[in-house]
Amino acid sequence: MHLSTDIGDLHTPKLWRDFISITGWDVWKKRMDSLRQQSHHNLLHAWLLEKRHSLEFQIEAIHRYFLLKNKLPRILQNPQLYRAAAFACSAARIYQRLSSDAKNRFCGMIISGLKDEYGLESFAFELEIANHLMRKGYDVTFSDLEQQGDYDYLIKHLSGQVEIEVECKLITGDKGRKVHQTCLAQLLGQLEPIVRPLLLAPGGKIVHIEVPSRLEANRDTMRQIASTVEQKIAASSAIIQSRVCTVEITNFDVRDSPFSNPQSINSATLPEFIGSHFDVRLPTLTAFSSHTGDACVVVEVHSRESDSLVKRIYRVAKESAQKQFSHTRPALIALKLGELTSRQIRELHQLQQNQEPHALQAIATRFFRNSSRDHVHSMCFLSQSEIFVEQTSSGLYTPGGVQGQGSVYVFQNLRHPAYNDPRYYLFN
């Protein structure tokens, strides 16, 4: 299968109707109603759901516009909708070219994604990789859907001389973590009214909450943690301990922090400041600040036990290599790290250039050390996609000027016979 990856013709309503008809709109509506119901009583949980399920919310926005005006929004003028438009175009075009049985499985994957805690991200990642490979000039067979193999794709270069098996894996931000974001959002919803009185006094405070192991997603545990925090705020002792957690509060100078200008606080500056100034491991946190910027309360939750994210990534790659490939062709494993940004990928590459070891390099080194994985040609780590908009000097959007781009970190198997063959370089 080799298809156009351009989304320009999304402005023709037929392609959108083709996409919606794969599952029908009812399953989408049911999903969106469920997400809104979950977020109704907790604004922090609402923020998490909007972030985690942004693709579904964008598709709903496009469909509402379509139903209202009987036409589709201009994606070049609404770049925030680009990813949903690209997903819809890919899904509609690919679906039309599949066999009858594969169409049923394709529909089932969308429906499963609409029920999944992490939404459609995994399925969208697979389509993004398929689109990338088609743009590179490869013919893509959806082997898993067509039940021709346990890997996602068999790709062939249009020259007919190269075949590669490809498996895609999404590593969510929660995998290997002791504190999951959904549990954290639920807890912070209970803690917000308890910690807000701390904003009445100027200055910055960090409420450190340490749980013994994994943060449990049950109401009793959440209530006991909230009660322990309340006791600490009322007490004069440095640390309060209970069966479910340990709570400590430390101070910092707001004037030397991003909180002096609340508009500058975002998901990047907050962890960077807290992580660099305080002894907080992989901070999982949120912040409440006063309108004047003279007071701030940061709540961070961590586990006494170390996270096992690196082990989890290695295990996913190991199991893919062992169980999902035929071992008769070169194979590629594409791992998307859900919380890794393009900037962080580039920083890791710079570390390697400076001969400084890092976690991804350690994973790849350990992985390729085992000769039973010699059929794997490359392991690729991909960052989040970022939307770029190109405009003319007069401010007009250029044709094709909206696109999603991310960074890729590729490790190759030095023992593979095709190690130096550029035809196998899928992400250069």
C-alpha cells in the first residue's frame, strides 16, 4: 500500500464522511460524554483528560464544525487541528484499501482506543509511522491487520530490493512509574481546598508527599493522604507520618522563581525549577499561586521506591524482538516515549556526542548485546510531535505549511549485515 499523505483534500466533505463512517459517530459521542462526566467535579483531572485525549477532542471539534456549517474548517488556519485532520485522512484512506476482515479489525482498534485509558495515542502513532514510511518511498503492508505476521508492518522499498519488518510501541508517561497521572489528579482534587489557605501568607511552599510504594487509586487511601496533609498544615512538627504517607513542607523565595510571574508557568518551567532547586526525584506535581504572584504552593508526590521506567522500556523492546518478528528479515522497533520532547531528544544526542552515557543509550547497548536479537537492524526512540506553521512575510499561511514534526534517536545493530546500507535508514 502506497498512498498520498497530503491532508489538503480534507476540505472535501467525502473524506471526512468516509472517516466517520468507519465506526459511526455514536461511539465517538459516547466517548466524549464519558470524558466530560469524568472531569466534571475535578478541574485538574479535566486538564489531564484534555491533554491525554487531545486527539479525540480535536476530532469532535472538527465534526461539530462540519455538522454546523456542512463544510470542514481550514486546517491551515487552525493548526491546532492538524493532528486530528492527519489522523482522519490516514485512517479513511488506509481503511479503503484493506481487505474485508482487516477493515473489521481496523474498526475494532479505533473502538478499543476510544475505551482505553490513554485514548487513541497508540493507534495514532502506528498511523503516523505508516505515513512517514510511505513518504520515504516504501510500500506498506499492514501485516498485523491482514494477519500476515505479528508485527505491525512489512515495508518494501519501491525498488523491490529491500524488505523490513516494523513494530511500533507507545510508552506512556505512566509506564514504570509509581505515581500515575490519573491517580495524582484525583488526589490533587482533594488536596486543593486543604492547601489553598497557605496562599494567605506571602512566600513559596512545597508540600512534599511520599508514599511507601505505588500511589493507590482508592478513595480511602486518598482521604487518608488528604487528612495527613491537613494535620501537617495544622502542626508545628517538621514531618508528619501516617500509614499511607509522609508529609513535609519546605519554603522557597517566590521572587527567585517562575511564580513571581504566574503567566510564565507551564508544564516545562515548573518541573525544571522544582527539579533543579530541590531534592525531588522525577517530580510529579502541580502548583497553586495567588493572583498577585507573591504566594505559591507546590504539591509534589513521589514514591519511596524508585521508578522502573528504563526497565519497562527495555522489557517492551525485548518482548517485541522475541515474539513479534519472523527472524527472517531485518526488523525495526519504533518506540514513542509519550513525555519526551524534541528538545530532550536533542539533548540526549548531544550527551552521546560528548561521550556521556544516558538511559536510552544504556537500553540500546544492553538490547543489542544479545545475539538472539541480531535480526533487529534498528531501535528508534521518537519524541512527541510538535506542530509547525509556515507563513509568508505578509502573514499568509503557505500551502503545506502546517506539519507535525518530532525528533528521532536511532540506534543501529553494529552486527547486522545491512548496518551500513542507507536503504535501511528509515529516519534520516
